[in-house]
Amino acid sequence: MATEIHPTAIVDSSAEIDEGVIIGPYCIISGKVRIGQNTRLFNNVVVEGETEIGENCQIYPFTSIGLPPQDLKYNGEPTGVKIGNNNIIREYITIHRGSVGGNGLTEIGNNNFLMAYVHIAHDCKVGNNIIMANAATLGGHVHVEDHAVIGGIVAVHQFARIGAYAMVGGFSGVGQDIPPYMTASGPRAKLYGLNLIGLKRHGFSEETISELKKAYKILFREKLTLKEAIKKVQEELPYTEEIARLIEFINANRRGICRPGSNGDR
């Protein structure tokens, strides 16, 4: 498939455009941008700086990628953005380059669906197979693990983490880490048990879900300190891959862990 660049598009001579890329009307590509095979920029897309976009991505109108971070400490340092393959990036999305306060790179993995008006700030690490609904916003240095779902109009505080297979309900404010496999929601997000529907859809066994339910109740409903609760989980439950991921995530927290809301025993 031949590369197509619309006559109204402006493409920097230093950009690397692979075979099969389609760059639509009024797009602007500036700097050391690299765009992988069969990616399509529909129209009015801006990509700049040291930005790498993988293969088979779809980038919709009025999206901007690789612009400077909204960080007052940023002083033009050579930082970048790296985006993987098979991502759908809808209208009016902003993805900012990294900062020297992080590791200089904003990263997005593969097979993600980012809906309109999503914002991904500097130094964020977004994994694979993630859904972010309309106007979901990640502050700087946020980590989102694989298969997480973030609802519409959600704001995630800088340096917070959202664990694998977690789900954040719409119109929530996330100020602390949301552990893997959990559901959270609310203006100051609270935990509401396991993401049961998501776990079942991804093929988790009934046995695994049962063990995660037990771990959740020990960690968050028995009025133990996290240290005491983790010790009890390790002593009483089989140390499966899922339990290990959950414990490791909690132990690595920097901003604290979201706590349960009412009726949080699902």
C-alpha cells in the first residue's frame, strides 16, 4: 500500500514516514517524528518533537501529540512520546511529551482505545488494551496498567497509578492508587469491590475470582493495617500470580491506596 500525503499537509523533511501511512488534509508533522506502517492521520492532526507512533494506528481530527508538557519547570529539553501499535486515538486528544522531571518519555502501549478529549500528560505510562472514555484526564507521571478501563470525565492525580484490570467509574476523581482487579468511583474515588464483569469477560476462572474476593476482604474490610493485612493474605491464601500482582502493587504505592466506600464487599 502506497503512502499518501495530502497536498495541504505540512511534513518536516526530518520526519520518517513508513509505507502505507495516510496523512490527511491540513495535518502538520514537525521535528524528528516517526510514523509506522499503515497508520492514518485523518485531518488537522499535529505531531511534533521526538515522537514515535507505531503501526496501524488511527488518529482522528484535531488531536495533538508531542507538544511541550504543561510543566513550568520544562525548558525545552529534548524529551519525547512513544506510542505503540493498533491504537485508536479519537478527536481532540492531547498527548504531551515527557519532562526532565520524569524519564523524559510519555509512553502508550498497544491496542488502546482513547475516546474524544482524552488528555495524557507528561511522563505518563499507559499500558496495553486500555479504554479511556471521553474527557478522561491523566495528570503527569500517572501509570495505567494493562486492561484498565477509565470512565468519562475522570481526573487522575499526578503520580497516581491504576492497576491492571481495574475499572474507574465515570465522573470520578482519583487521588490515590487503585489496585489491580478493583472497581472504584466517586468524586474522591473509593473502592467498591472487584471488577467482576471485567474479570469474567477476560476469562478469569471462578477459583481465581474467589481468591481475589478473599484477598479484597482481608485487605480492605477487616480493619487491619495494610502491613497486617498483606501478611494475613500471604499466610492464608495461595500465592497465585494474581495475588502476587495485587500485593506487589500495594507495596509499591507512593500516594496511598484508595480505601473502600460503603457497600464495598462485592
